[in-house]
Amino acid sequence: MKTTHFLKVFLLLIVLVAVTSCAPDGVNDKVYGFFYGVWHGICLPFAVIGKIFKMDVGIYAINNTGAWYWIGYLIGFLIIGGTVAAKKRR
């Protein structure tokens, strides 16, 4: 029983590290648009966990296209938030 619990925690940590690596990093010349906003919104909960542990993880891309990036960001975040809320209702 304890082995499966340890395995679940270990796999969760691996997934968290992998997903936080997809968060935006520093300022560069690349301009991030709508679809990057969706991706960064999906990564947001994991990036926040990375920030809590003092990792150098970006929460959003500074060099973005403006409204379309933020709309995508919101949609991406709602994809994760809506999935969690739907699972709690069951």
C-alpha cells in the first residue's frame, strides 16, 4: 500500500517539474500570441507551485500580443479550473 502511495507522489513530482518547464521564461524577441496564451494559462497552476518553491519560472510572457494573448491565457486557465471543478461535483 505504501509503495503505491510513494509511486503516486513521485510521479506527481515528475509531472509538476515537467509542466513547470513549459512556463514562459525571461524577456526575449519572440512575440507570444493567442495559442501561447492558452498554453501558458494551462501551465499557470504548475508555474505557481514552481514559484512557491523559489524556482525561476515565469507566470506569463511579458512580450505578448496584448488582448489576444490574455484571452487565450484566460481560456487556458479555465480549461484547468473547469476540469478540477467538474471532478469535484461528481
